[in-house]
Amino acid sequence: MTTLSDVAKRANVSKMTVSRVLNHPEQVTEELKALVHQAMKELDYQPNVAAKALVSNRSQVIKVYILEEIDTTEPYFMYLLMGIASAVGRTQYSLQLVTSELTDQGNCDGYIITGFRQGDFEWIRALDKPVILFGENTQGFDFVDSDNRHGTRISTKYAYSRGYQRLIYIGIDVDEPFELSRESGYLEVMKDLGLTPEIHRFENSSRAAENFIIEHWGKLGTETCFICSSDRLALGIERGILIQGGKVPQDFGVIGFDGVFLDQVSSPKLTTCKQPIVKMGEICGELLVKKINEKGASQGIRRFLPILEVRESTR
């Protein structure tokens, strides 16, 4: 059986260095980690996770709470979980997924929570293990998220630069920080341009957005672009325009937000603000492991700039 000493010898490092790579990777340079991981791969070394957990008095389990509906037609959360699993797997942690439909069972060393709402903070604050939130908040919790305000700012500026005269914001009907930030980005640009803002909010449903277009079609002139708070909403807006005989992108523009899947299956394909979901998941995992190792020390916040992916739904 391959031992820690065998790995150290193959990597030409000390046994202590191998131990640090396995137990405290944040203390080791990327170069040393690469050497040790390569040696482990060549020797087919498998760390004894159960023994490690016993010695460190840890469960080696991280719980991921997803507190909103998981739509199987949209792999948003799959990409998030891929990123988290990639990061925590390098430190021999296992993931336990907890949704609103599942019962939370067993011990863990920390939590990653997404889909939370204002009413969830009381029980989140009562958790006795380190927490990282996926999604911005104003409650002082460490979090990872896109720069939502920046995303709608670049979307609104781009719509105006393409000659659309009427810029309408289609938002999600929740008073949550991520939505308020996206809305504020739109409002700031409209103020800078000297244009009158127009905001409509619905549940995050393509059907609700489609119905809005159908019901208001007679009041919608051409030269209009819809800046949407999600790709789901954008998909509904686009579908409604096409059902009514409108032309996208010649007369109507549509811009979404997410860039995970729906933007690519729509026709015409959606212009959207693309979030680096996998990378953000990785950072969630890395920050939580670091927070666990540092006995709950704050890790602050990480914001990622979304990138505008220009496709077929805008000029």
C-alpha cells in the first residue's frame, strides 16, 4: 500500500509538505501542490478520509443548501455544484445536497447556502458551523456572487448603443439584494442617458413574461429593447414578441441575465449577461474550506463581473 512517505519521496518534498497539501492546502504554493498531486496520481495514492476525519474531529462533509426550486430543464445548479465539488474534492471533503424537499440529516463541518430569502437569516445565523452564501446579502455574511449592478448597467448601455429608443426593465418580483442591485444598474444608466425608466416585475417565469407581451402588445412600439433580470424572463419576452408577429432583433431587442443554458436554446439565441457559475462555485468551496481551517474566520466577499454575450436577440 502506498504511504505518505512514498508520495513525499516521489515528489521530492518532505512528508510534512505532503501532509500540508492534504490538510492545509492554503498554506502551500501552487507549484508544490502540483508536484504532490502529480506524485499521488502516479502512485495511485488514496488518502484515508475516515482516519483523517477521526484525527481532526471532523466529519469531512460539507452541506450545500439549495433553498429554491431546482428546475431540471435548466442546469444552473448543476454547474454550481460542479464548481463546489471540484474545489472541496481536492481537500477530501464530500458534499451533501439539502433542498427544501429533503430532510437535513447528519453532521457536517460547514455550509454553502443559496436561494435564501430575507426570512431565512434567523436560522442561518443560528448555525454552529462556518457558512458561505452564494448570493449577495446585506446581513454581514461572507458571500460569492456576480456584480449584479454591473451586469444590468452594461446591458442597458449596449441596448441604447444599438439604437433602441425605449428601454424596458423586466424584473423578478422579489425584494432581495440581487434583484435590487440589477434594477439599480438599469436605473443608473437611464438617469445618465436622461431617459424615463420603465419597470415591470413578475415571478421568474417565462410564461408570465410571455403573457405580459401578449396583454400589452398594442401599447408596445418598435425600437424597444427589454433588459431582463433572468434568461427565463427574456425567453418569455422573446416568445411573446414572436407570437404577436414582431421582429427580433430588427424592431425589438431582448437581453437576459445568467448565460447558463436557456440563452442558447432560444430562437433567436439570446444576448445575455453571462455569469461564471462554475468558477463562482469553486470559490464558494475554497472559501468555506479555508474558513473551516481558520476556525470560522471571516473570508469577506467575492464579486465576479458578468460578461455580455452578444447573440441574435439584439441588433
